[in-house]
Amino acid sequence: MTQKSTKYTPHADYGFFAPDSVTRRVWSYPTTVLVGIVRATVIEELDPNLIAAVDATGANYDRLATRYARTVQYFASVAFADAQTVLKMADVLVRVHAKAIGIEPVGGGRYDANDPDSQLWILITGWHSVLKSYEMFGPGPLSKEDEDRYWFECAVAAEMQTIDPATVPRSREEVRAFFEMWRPKLAASEAAQKMMHHLINGASEVVPDKGILRLSSPITNAVIRSAVIATLPQHMRDMGNLNQSPATEKAAIIVMKSAMRILAKSIRMQRELLKVLAPKTLSVIEPHWRGLEPSNPRVYTPAEARKEFGFVRPRDAHLEFRAKQRDRVFGDGLAPVEDGILDSQELLGKIA
């Protein structure tokens, strides 16, 4: 029976994924918010272009809790929000990323956060990390059919970024090949290692420093850190200087699995967790938790939604603005304007 809510209203539609989709099953599991997204942000820093963009802003050091909450909200919206909301968010993020351009200090080349290759790296590390944490600390591996479906649905999500969906891997084997292809491109610079350690110890900053949460924060941080490291292949541990003892790893796996089993049985506990970590995400996922049917019970394809709501593909969005940013940075040697960051606050909340 559909539950009624006096606080949360249904979404306008199902967005891009059905209630029984593999995407919603995996992304709604509590491993996503506690391990998967942390793992993704840690691994992403091994891309020299991405760490150059992130390090230049200093935002992960100045306001990590806000950045984490906005990341959770974005990923949750793609999986659970209505189509028009997701398209608006995707459109705004193109403008946000237009600011993240400059010269990569290690190789000396130009970086651009809207570059399709960089966006694909972010997408695959995110979706793979969420699936890895689900398999390792949650219900276990998906069936072959469900995993292939998961990566097919990942290609749908790719259309919310500047990515050609044809470049998205569609199976476990193709995902492995993707990471092997990227391996020679990865770099463990001083900035990357510093950021990886900062992010993997982020619970100390993300969890509010008050009451019982203040007392539990060091323990939570240690468990999450060790659990995330346990999911990493050895070469990434070595690059990030993130090795740990077998005993620590075994203990973290046992604790995290036990905690996830308890959390998965209680939507109330998951709700309280989100209130602490990413409160604006509650309105995104509550309709799914409560089984609220949207006013238009439709699942859109990206093309259908863009046509109905009047959006272009992200890779074709704001081309004039992006060109002006490049001219300003690479031509005039000036800092990029902040327009995109300011635009994002209506959808994703204040940046600080």
C-alpha cells in the first residue's frame, strides 16, 4: 500500500529510473552515502586534471561538509528526482564547471572540468564505487543480468554530463578495461595525496562537532577510512599512500557489514543519517522510501525529457559562456567569473 506523507510530496514523475530499477536498488542502499561516495571522491583525485581543478579552488579544504552534501544531493537527484529537476541541475553544473579551467601544474596542459574524458572518469568512478561498496558491505554481487542493466542505466546518467553515452562501459569486463586504460594517466602528485588523505578522513569535518556525535566522530572516521581503503586495488593504495594492516582491514569490513545490515533495515535511521550528512537530499529520496507515486508516473529517456522541458544536451549547453571563460583564462590571464557557482545555490544550497 502506498504510504501517505504530510511532509513530503511526490515528485512530478519518476525521472530517468523506475522504482524497481537496479540503479535505485543500489543507490538507495546505505553503503552509498557512507562508503561509496567517499571512495569515489578519493579515487577521482588521481586524475591530474581533476586534482588541478579541485586544488585550485581550495573548496574541499575550506568547506568539505558543504561540498560533500552537494555531491550526495546531485547523485541522489539523478537517481531519484523528477526529470525536469535533474535536467535543470545538469544545466547549472555545466556553468559551474566552466569555472574549473586552467593549466595543470604537473604536465603543463590545459584542464577543463567540462571535458568529456574528465566527466567520464568522474561518472565511472562514482558508479563503480557505489556498486563496489554495495557488493562488499551490503547484499553482495549483482547477478550478471542486473550488473549489465546497472551499467546500461549508467549510460543514461551519462547524458546528464558532457559525456557521449557511447563511451560508457556496459559490463564488468568493460569497466575493468576502462580502469586499465586510465591507469597510465593517473598521477600521485603531492597535491593528490594530500587531498586523498583529507577526503578519506572527512568524517571528522562532515559529522557535526557536538553532543554524542562529537564523541563518536573519531570512531566513525576510523571505520569509514579503513572500509574505503579495503575497497581499493593495491596500486591505488600505493599511489595514495593509503595502506593498512590486514588486521585493521578485516576488523573494518566486519564492523561496516554489521552496521550496514542494521541501517538497511531502518529507513528511520537512514533518514536521521541524511539529516546530519546531506539534509537537502531528504526531499529527493523520501518519495522513493515512502513509495509515493508521482502525479505523472512516467520514466523518461533523456531525449524525451530534453524535448519536453526545453533543454539541450549538457555537452552543447552554454557554449558561448564556456568560450568566454576560456578566453578570459587562457587568453587574458584572468580568473574565471563566478556566475555558475552563484547559479547553483538555488538548486544545491549555499556553498558555505
